[in-house]
Amino acid sequence: MFIGLVGGQANRVPATATAYGHRSHQYVINVHARWEPPAQDRACTSWAREFFQAAAPYSTGGVYVNFMSEDETGVDRVAQAYGPNYQRLVELKRKYDPKNLFSRNQNIRPATAR
């Protein structure tokens, strides 16, 4: 489990000044699960997901987009990553990338309105 300090200068920037809007918190936690051999995939993935679920009630519910796993691509989870800035980013995507050419990873879809 990685615990990173994101307070200080990051919190001096207004939440709406950049895409990253979770600027009022002091720490970010990321659950890293790494193992070998591949035969342990199911057990280790289960452990990491169980830990994440157990810790969730103590979190803000926000997420840092670069910490999201490949299965966290749903609109609601992506919206959580951008917090108060999500709708503004959807509008920018509609304007500058309406065909969704840039659609890798945790994509902000141009037609997604919340």
C-alpha cells in the first residue's frame, strides 16, 4: 500500500484550476499488488480488491486517475477522478475531440453528461 503526501503546494492551487480537483486532502493511498509467479494471479488480485473494498469506507471516494486500474473505465469512476472538474472536461472533449480520437485508458467521453 502506497501512501503519498499531496498536501502543501498541491493544496494551494484552486480545485478548478486544473483537471485534478481533489486538492483539499493531505494524502492519497494506492493499493499496489505485485507478485510472481502468474499462478498466484487470482489470489493476489482478490487480496488487493478485498483490501480496497475494506478501506473504501474510510476514504473520500475520490480517485487519482493515474492510479486507476484497467477495469476502472466506467463513466462514474472516471467522473470521480476529476471531481468538480468532470463536466467542464466533458464539454472540452465535445469541443476539441467530438469523435473521441483520444480514448485510451480512463477516457472522458465527449457525449457523457452527468
